[in-house]
Amino acid sequence: MHTVITGGALLTPDETLSETTLVVEGSAIAALVPGATPAEPGDQVIDAHRMWVAPGLIDLHVHGSGGHDSLDATPEALHGMARFFARHGVTGYLATTPAAPSADIAQAIENVARTPQPEDGAQHLGLHLEGPYLNPEHKGAQPAEQLRDPDPAEYAPWLTSEVMRLITVAPERPGALALIEHGVAQGVEFAVGHSAASYEEVLAAADRGLRQAAHTFNAMLGLHHRRPGAAGAVLADDRIYAQIIVDGVHVHPALVKILVRAKGPGRTILISDAIRAAGLDDGDYPLAGHPILVRQGIARTPSGGLAGSTITLDAALRNVIRFADASLNDALRMATATPAEAMGWSGRKGVLAPGADADIILLDAELNVRLTLVAGRVVFRSI
């Protein structure tokens, strides 16, 4: 039995293919066939006329949604998040944890490792540890009491976990460069974030293997014409992929446009940085044991600082097209092929190509998600 998606325009995302049928066999894409492909008895046929067929979105930096959080460390939390993400076109994500006690981090890691993939939502592709090795001068909503210097006795078992994928670190902290070197040798990626690092300190970290920036411009030294700072290093160094929250609150639209121009869609990564309040009404919600106030969809600490977001990645996709004058193909790349490339998943995730995972979404003319397939299975449908 195959799943046959016919009638839509395929965004690979590098190319736009019209009058092309996409054939799924099992959990993988089997073929992209020019023209209409007759379905065989028993095949599932999906009519995509007047819609875009695209790779599923990948969110590398997301804490929670729908009342759930990665630090809850329960299968129910991950599966609840997965269902919400799938409704917004995300087919894979890194469960992201803030700075927390060692025991809580270990429990979150174990939960990601032991929780089976959901049958009705996005896949958890590993864990993103945002802290605890961050700078209190740029803590944002991170709990100051949990910020500390890297300690090999603490982080060594984390690095050996098969689900540890990405760690955000302040590279200026004592021991941070050794952590990066050790982690890169274990196959873990690193991002600069919540950091007072200078331009030179970020480049020194990149020399040791750091390849990403967490929510660029937020919680880092900004750009100055004589002191480029961390933001300047991210903009200038082609080795670094730049994550960015495109909600119109965290970063001014003009700076979004500048970042995309400087880095290009091949080095810009759309993230949500969403918290458990995403998808819920305004109210007060906990984050890492501290209260977060959500008003008009904006999450802030009681002192007024931003505390993650409530945006969804499909909304970020629509926003970056408006803010940066990006084409649909380029915007889509920032949420699919580019994050996949940054994590070493090129060819398997984030593309429509034979042999790639059948993580696929259908978008209508307004770029609303109408159908989501994960590993070849329909997990969300509104058509």
C-alpha cells in the first residue's frame, strides 16, 4: 500500500514542481513522479489541488505547548506537545529544557529517551539543553539560581545520552570551551546563547565546533560598530547557523530582514521558543518553577522581560515572508532543510526527495496547515 499525493505544487524546498505526484511507501518518500500517477487498489490518495506540498517543519528550540513542558518529563507531556505541533506543520522537534537542577535535567533526558514516538503527532528528535551553563547577566527568563559553570562530573553522562542533540552555552564561562570540544567529539551540537561573550570569544567557540546561535539578538551582546559582540560574530561567521524568533516582538522586523540578508536562508533557522502557554489563553503559567505572565499572547516575567514565546512555527513562516521579503521557497528552507542541515540530518529530514523520511505537510493558499504526515502517517487533517 502506498500513499499518493497528487494535484499539488511541490516545494522541495529548493525547487517548485508542478504537476508532480509524490509517492510514499511505508515511512519514506518512494518517488516524485511527473504528471498523474494512477493509484493502485488499496492506496491512500490525497488530493492536494490548489495546495502546496512541502517538507514538514522542524523546530530546534521549543519548550512546550498546550499546557505541557519538556521539564514535566512525562510521556503525556511529550505526546501532548506533539499533537499541538503537528496541527501547525511541525513534524520533528527538539524538546528544549531551561536551566534546572541536575536531577531534573537527567529526568528530562531519560524521558525523551524512553518515550515512544506518538502515533498522532510530531516526532521528538532529541533534546536541546538550553543551560544551565549560561551567563546571569543575560539570563532572560532563565532561573538565576540554576546558572553555573560547566562541570565535567555533571555533564559527562548527559553527553553520552543518545538523545542529547544540542546545548546552548555561554562560551565565556570557565570550562565552556572544554565542554564544547568534548561534546562535539560525542556528536553534540552547540549554540551560543544567554551570553556576554565578545566577538572574539564567539569565534574562539566556533573554532572548537560551536555552530549555532540561540534566538539571535536576544540575550546576547548586540551589534556595535566598534564592538561587534556576539551578534556581530553570528552575522559575520559563515560557520554559524542563526536561530531567530520571528514573532515581531523578540526581534524588530527590520532586524529579521537584516539577518536573513546577512546569513541567507541556508544559515537562518526559524524557531518558536514556545512555552507551555502556546495554544492557550492569556494567563499565568510556570516556567522552570517561576511565574510567567502571558498578556495578549506575549510571555513575560513579572519584571517585564520576555520569557519565550507563544508563536507557532507556521506563523513564523508566514511572518518571515512579510518581514524579510522572502520567497516561499526561501522561507520554507529556514524551517526545514536548514535546521536539518545544522543538525546533520540532510537528505533525511527537511526535504521532499526519494529516500527521505515521509514528513510532509499540505499548505493552503494562505499558508495554513491543512494536513500533516509524520513518517508516512496522517496525524492531522483539516481537508
